[in-house]
Amino acid sequence: MRRPTFDLDVLRTFVTGVEFNSFAKAADRLGRSTSAVSAQLKKLEEQIGTPVLVKSGRGLVLTPIGESLLSHARRLLELNDGIFQTLHESQAAGTIRFGLQEDFGEHLLSEILRRFVQTYPMVTLEVRIARNAELLALVESAGLDLALTWDTGHTSPYATRLGETQMYWIGLRDTPSLTHLADSPLPLIMFDAPCVLRSAATQALDAAQIPWRIALTSPSVGGLWAAVAAGLGLTLRTRIGLPSHLAVMSGLPTVPSLGYVLHSSGEEPTPAIKQLAALIKTSLQEQTFGL
């Protein structure tokens, strides 16, 4: 049996007339004649099988069925309009400039991009992988629309702290636990200063009175991993993107967790930028990062 289906145009006329408290005004707003509006209301009541409006003095009031219909009709129209808006926005062209730390790049980027393109296939994404200072400068100068950075204490006008992850001492997987440190300075493999992880490492070692030296610096996370794999020393990172041949080392001072922040260059981002930000938050929430 064929199920009855509401005509959304008729429901829109009904809702508009109730909200204006005048179906003459509704007819003018919707670009229809009053006779056309009357015919729509008659059609609606015939379909339902009962009146939705009754006369009260010079006006009309909702019947109990009309009140219920009004609530359902508003939800149907909101859903309908939302679908069309989403489909229209998904066809909008444009460019979004997104920056992130290299740590997040390999681990999160492909999944975020896959999900985003499903909703906004016409939007071009420009992705920049860089260090904190560069990303923050680009956000502040509107060179990036969004940037995912470590929480270094340097904020921006439109920043949201999304979470945190633990920092660990990382070395070769086959290296024994460092329960007894040698007298020689501990070789460290780090980014050039300034770097929040480098500062955390040296401060923790100084507090524990453990001598250290910078054995190698690299501008990339991949370079850090390669140097650690070559046995040149230890580094301090998170578990994000940790290669399988490297492991967390014990016997060294505990270091605190490290927060990550999403920065936006504007107060009123476009729907596409909002969607990308939501996907970034969701992807991060789905990760454990070894906490």
C-alpha cells in the first residue's frame, strides 16, 4: 500500500501562516495568491482527515492536531532545508590552507583529508607541515586558515585546546633500560631551539642532575627517528608516529604531558573550514597516543 506523503510546500505555507499569524501575509511572503494558500490548507486538512485550524473571533487558532502538526512540520522543513544547504555548500569551490606539526602529518592527515573530500569535493586543500613558530606566525598573518600545533603557551585569538599526550624518552628498541646512567653526558637528538620538547628534555635532565649534550639536531621528525635508529642518542617525543624499531626508554626523569591546540585565523570561519576543524577534533579524539 502506498504511504501518504506530505507536500513540503504545503507544510511551509502552513508554518509560515501560523508564524505570521496571517495567511494573507504568508501568501505575500511566499509569492502566492490567497486563494492558492487557501487551497493548500484545504488539501492539508483533507490529507490528515481533520481540521488543523478553527475560527476564533476574527482569526484562526490551531486545533490540538494542528499544534502537533506544526511541531513536526517545523522539524521536517528544518531537515529539508539543512540537506539542501549542505549539498549546496559541498559544491562550493575555494581553497583552505591548513598547517600542522610533522608529528601529526603521517598519523592523522590521510584520514582527515579522506573524510573532508567526501563532503567538500570541490574545495582545494593547501597543506603545510612546519614547526610551531612558523605555523603560529602564518595563522596570525592569515597565511593559514587552520593550524594544529603543540601547546607552547603562545596562544592566538581563536585557539582551542583539543587535548594532550604524554612525552617519552625514545631510543632503539634493543637498547637496555637506562636504570644506571653512565658518567658521560647523555647524547640527545633534538630540533634546533626554540623547541618545546627540547626545553622539556633539558629541564628534566638538569633537575635530575643528569649531564647531557646535543649529539645531533634535525629540522624534521624523520631525521630525529633516523638518528635514533642509528644509535646516535635518545630523543624526547610523543608516541605519535613512533616507528616500530624504536621504543620508550625507562630509567630517565619523568616529563609532563604536552597539549595540542587548533588555531583559526578568523572568528567566523566558512562552513568548509568548520567541517575541517570538526574532522581534526574527531580524529584526535579517536587516537590514544599512548596516554
